[in-house]
Amino acid sequence: MFVIKDLSKSFGDSRILKNIHLTIKPNHTTVIIGPSGSGKTTLLRCINLLEIPNSGTLDLNGDKLSFNGERVSKKDILTLRKKTGMVFQGFNLFPHKTALGNIIEGPITVLKQPKDEAIKEAIKLLKKIGLEDKKDSYPHQLSGGQQQRIAIARALSMKPDILLFDEPTSALDPELEIEVLSLIKELSEENYTIVIVTHKMSFAKEVSDTIIFIDKGEIIEQGTYEELNESPNARIRQFLNAFN
Amino acid sequence: MQISDRILELIINSFWTILKPGLIYTIPLTLISFMIGLIIAIIVALIQISNLRILKGITSFYVWIIRGTPLLVQIFIIFYGLPSAGVTLEPLFASVIAFSLNVGAYSSETIRAAILSIHKGQWEAGDSLGMTYFQVLRRIILPQAAKVSIPPLFNAFIGLVKDTSLAANITVAEMFMVTQRIAAKTYEPLILYCEVAFIYLMFCTILSKIQSKAEEKLSIGQKI
């Protein structure tokens, strides 16, 4: 269970997130939607502390972290990050490492796994994402969709408790988008705990157990797709259907 | 015919005498100073991109002084000046200090720029895997920054090969000083100085070749 309590984040004078309360259920897929600039991505980045919240608490399976504007210890940050896997909009693969090298980097450097063991597990992941034959390719030799699938495997290699996707297909054309979305869907069906920020409403409908609608830094409504689709709030209904 | 035979003989006879100090002074002096300078440069660059305010001030001051004063003057201060303050250094040691400080100051800017040229997403990707600052730096950022900084670093390296001739001014018997001595004895400055220039040129040519190899090696996996 991942519990976010009273979380706020400001950049300078602008408050991006205002007193967010959110419980992310294990083995569920939570989709965060909302207009641009609403704070969706910042919320996701606060979960693995790429952004440090100004106030509030994060509680991942009993590991609690409180924020009060003071410096958070590096050790606490790293502990939390090891339990979360992040997939970025721009993939952010390491260009100087092969697909395999990208995937084993975390297990070897952070988890201190022996190299042959890390490689064995990486090959399994490569099979899972259907890119075993690309293990020795460098990122620039791969298509955007393949790069993002490798990035997903890299996140999975750390065996995280929770997988975070920040607009994972925004940088892809519709053709390549499909292969990434179907992989995420597969992971969702395998009951990984997933949080996705996306603008793809049809995809949100398909994979989500819970949808969070966020605007101006506040959670306006949350529930299943059907529940939100019958929300008395016309704006949410419009939003859900506008992008289909 | 008589004259050209004599010149040829002079060139051949002096070649080894000039090359030898090149091998035992110029090359080691260059390599050691460059290595130490590179370490200084990396440390200064890391401080410059950090939030360590006091250290940042100190390193900025260091870069300002070194870049703003002539190398020859620095060498003189260290070798001829410091003894008045009670610090007497061996000429070779004094040259290593002067050259290292120089490489450190100039190359710190190169390395700082190279690190800053790496996309922020690379830091975040490393961070998100739970890597520490130094793990991200060493395994993700520096290998990519190295590629960017190879050409300007080799500029500094090649510059240093030639700058080591300044050590002749503080009694280091490197190539240039030995050449000066032979020239004084034989009254053939044109030939001998051209000869030593040629040897410097050869050293630098080898370095240029190494640069190409290094660039080739580091460009693996990266778009040109």
C-alpha cells in the first residue's frame, strides 16, 4: 500500500500540488489524468522523490517519510527510489550502454547483484518485452517504441514495488505507441502496481482500476472510469470523452 | 657540398642528444602534469556545479588567477619567488606544480561544460534507479561527458607538450634547453631550433593520432 498524505509542492511562489491525499492500492493500475500544468507529472515525480515535496508524508509499505521543508536524508531518498521504478516520457536510456547494459546497470550498481545473475534476469526481461535479439544494440539503433520497452525493462529490473509511467507514449507516433501501450497493459494484467500519467483516455479506460482527475494541483475526483464518466462534474465527463 | 654534409652530420649527431631529454623530461613532465591537472580539473568542475558556496569561491579565485597571469610568470614565482618565502623547490618539481595548476584551471572549464551538456534526463534516469550521486556521475555522466571533452582536452594536452619548453627557464634540462646549449656551441641556431621544432611536431602528431583513436572508441553507441 502506498499512502500519500497532505502532500504539497511549490516551485518558488507557485503551488503545484496542494494537500494531496492519495492511496495507491497494491496490484492496481492507477491512472492520473488532468489538463496540462495541473501537477500530474509533479505528483508522479514526488512519489520517487525526483521532486522533494515541501510538506506531507509518503508511506510505502510501512517505510514512512515526512517532509517539512528541511533536507531529506540521502539514505531515505535512495531507499524509497529502490522501491519505485520510473519510465520517462523521453525514455532517458543511457546512450553509451547497450540494451542489456541499460537493464543490468541498476541491479549491478545498486542491488550489487553478480553480473552473470543480472544478465540472466535481464535476458528474461528482454524475452518478456520481445526484444531479446536487440540485447547488444545501442539505443540510437532502436526505434522509439523499442527504446521505451527497454526503459520499461530497466525499471522492472529493480523489482520495484511500484511502477511509475510519466506520459510513456507522448514522444511516440501512433504506430509505435501501440507496442508500448500493449506492454503496459500486459504488466497491468500481471497485477503490477502501476501509476500512469497519460493523456490517452482510451488507454486509461482500458487499463485503469482507478482514475484520478487532478486540476490546479488538487485531486478533483477519483474512482473507476465508469464512475468518473457519470460524475456530476461536466468538465470531467468532457475530459474523459474529448480525447477518445 | 661541404656545407650540406656538415649540416647533415650536425643534425644526425645532435638528434639523439636532443631527443633524449625529450624522452626523459618532456614526455614524463607532460604526462605527469596532465594527469595531476586533469584530477584538479575534475574536482574543480564538480565543485563549480555543486552548491558548495565557499569551495566554489575558492576554486573560482584559483581559475581567475591562473588564467589571468602568464605561465612563465607563474613558473618564475614558484621557482625563483617562493624561496624568499622559505619554500625552495626542485626545478622539476616546481615545473610539475606550475603545469598541473595550469591544466587544472583551463580544463576545469572544459569538463564543467561537458558535464552540463549531458541531458538532465540522464541524471534522473540514474537517480530513479536508486544510484548515488557519485555512481550516476561515474557510470552515467562522466563517460558521456568524456566524449564531449576529448577534443578540447587534447588541445590542452598538445599545448602542454610545447609549454614544457618554458621549464628551460628554470634550469630543467629538457629538449629546448639542450638545444640552446648545442646551438651556442655550434653557431647553427637555425638548423638546431628547426630540428627541435620538428621533434615537438612529431610528439604532437602522435598525440593527434591518439586523439582520433580515443574519439573513435568513445563514440560507440552514440550518434555522431
